[in-house]
Amino acid sequence: MNIVVSKPWVLARMYEPDVTIVDCRFELGKPDAGREAYEQEHIPGAVYLDLEQDLSSPIREHGGRHPLPDPEQLSRTLAHKGITPETRVIAYDDQGGMYASRLWWLLNYLGHEQAYVMNEGFTAWKGAGYPVTADQPIRVPASYTYTLHPSMLASMEDVRSASGNENVIVIDSRDPRRYQGFDETLDPVAGHIPGARNKFWKLLIGKDSKWISSDLLTDHYKEFPADKDIIVYCGSGVSACPNYIGLKEAGYENVKLYSGSWSDWISYNENPIATGEE
């Protein structure tokens, strides 16, 4: 079963009792915009989860701009929304799938097996004439138990040692200009982790605003040998999640997320910084 699913696939299942649709819309710099958009209209039955309030923990000295949420707190949040480990969760946003992919990754990290990302997003859903509503569903709180999968994570120390290891590939998912250190607008230091290769996550989105098809993903990542360990990162661990999904869909087995990403890397003064192309 593919991780990224179509609008018709969602439409056919949206009213099934074991399905929960989650609206993950968010705008950096406008922390209320996603929730306000949800309250105005959303897919019927959808609940809302906020990147910074629900899918991240408070910022500390280290951990980046969007540290991973505490698993206990996240499990309580999911349970409050009526989500159980058996729920089929379908996430969507309106930002190319970046924030929906964050929820997908977190669910998998908790051991949640049935999680999906809706292709295209809310604007395309509405534009296709599919139903929308302002009504917020009443959810019966549930119980959520989890089993963490730490093998999905790479620590800062893992990334530091990877730069000298030919068996590990580090992928920077940011815009090429941010990777090269020319146009940094979000973090106080520009550049990238030495040795990292750049693969902008938006290259997964085709001209039709859909994720590229599974048969194109192999070609998209062909420069990366499938037998290597791969670590993906971005600015704060969010936009690397689409690349994590893309690599998994393309058949790569050994993929990890550096969740703190660039904003965590630069919080350690001793860490080296590179600019330009690798």
C-alpha cells in the first residue's frame, strides 16, 4: 500500500468508522493561520493538529526549531482526538504535504502502522468539488498505546560521524540556495552539514502539483546507492519528512531522520559548517 494516496481514495473511505482524517495545515511565521483555515472549512470529519502546539515540543537550547514532541504527550493528544493504534489516519495540508508528512513520520515512530498522506492537499480537494464543511466533529476520547521505533532517528552524533563515513549518505532537503548558504531566512547561521548532498523536497512535487509517481521515484533517487544508510535533514526536521517518505516509497530500507536538523546542528558551536556545492 502506498503512503501517498489520492483524493478519490480518501473520498471513498472518509466515512468509514476506523478512519480519522487529520488537517495539518500550517504556515511558518503565521502560527494561527492553519487553525483558522481549518475552522473556516475542512474535509468533513477532519480533526486539526497544529505543528507547533501538537506535533512539536517547546524549543530548548538544543533540538532545533521544532523538537519532536514528547511521546507520552503525543499519545494523549492522539487519544483525545479519538485515535487508537488501529485507526487508519489520513493526513493532509495545503503546503505540498510537508506538514502531513511530519504527522505520518511521528505516527510511524510510535509504531502506528496505518497512516497515509493525501496527495495535492485541501485546495485541490475543494477545487475538485469534493465536500467541505466548517462543522467540527465530536470525538470520543480513546486510549493510545505505542512502541517507539528509535531506529528511525539519527542523533547529532550520528550525523557528525557520518560525514567521514562512505557508507552513510546525508541528504539536505532544503531549497538549494539555503543549502549553499546564500539565502538563509529562518536560522541564524547559513550553510549546510559538511558532506551533505542536496535534494530539495519540493522536487517530489510534479508540475501537476501531485507527488511524482512511484515508478519515477527510483530515477529521482538513483544517485544514492540502495545499500547505503541514509540520513535526511532540513531546517527543523519537518520538510525532510517528504524525502523520508519518498525514499521509503522508492524501496530504500535504511533511512533515518535527523529530527533537530540544521537548527540543531548550529546550536553546537563546535560543529563544522560548509557552504556552496558539494
